[in-house]
Amino acid sequence: MENANLILCAVTAAALDICALVLIFAAYREKSTAKKRWARISSNMELVEPGATYPLGCDEVLIGRHASADIRIPDLSVSRYHAMMTVSDGVWTIKDMGSRSGVYVNGVLVKEAKLRENDIINLGSRRLIFRRRRDKHEK
């Protein structure tokens, strides 16, 4: 009787281990699929300035000086809520949120503009480049 209980415990433990492995594998596949889907939606874009890279990790990105901004730029020339970037079907748009100094794309003051790779965005005295994300291996 004791041996039967011991065997039953061992079989149960093995079954639980197999279930855990299946769940880990399924979660890994889902993460990989979601990453590929986001890369398609976002076109793998980022904002960069000297000394900083800002990944665009969701479909709405608030840029500003305030602590709640998704991309926080602690510079007094940047408004607390300066601009909002959104993406839809791989096309990124930037919209001025009523900032004092405005949003400039390639030197042109805009209220809202669609962005293209290598566009230069000026927010206050900050100059950001909108570019395709580079692999860690690239220089």
C-alpha cells in the first residue's frame, strides 16, 4: 500500500512537471509571436538623440517633461505634455499636445504629421531622430 502511494506521488509529480514545461513553452511561443506582431505594427522604430535611445514600445507614446510621460525629457524647453506619437498599420504620427515651443518635423512647425524614417523632430531645444531600431550588433 505504501509503495502504491509512493508511485502515485511520483507519477503526479512527473505529470505536474510535464504540464509546467508545456506552459513555459506555450508562453515562450506567445511572447515570440507577440514580439513579431508588434514589430510589424510598429515598423521597429525608435527615437534617438545624442546619448539616449527611446524605444517606441506601445501604440501611443506621450513625450514630455512630466514624470508620467512615456518618454521623459527633463528639459525646461520641453513642455510637460509636449507631443503624442501614435502608430497604426506601421505608420507613425506625431501630434502637438499644445506645447509652448511647438513640434517641428524636418524644420517645419506642425500640429500633426506622419513620420518617415530619418525625420528630425525638434521639441524645444531637443533634436530627436525617428529611425528604424538597430540591432545591438550594428554600429
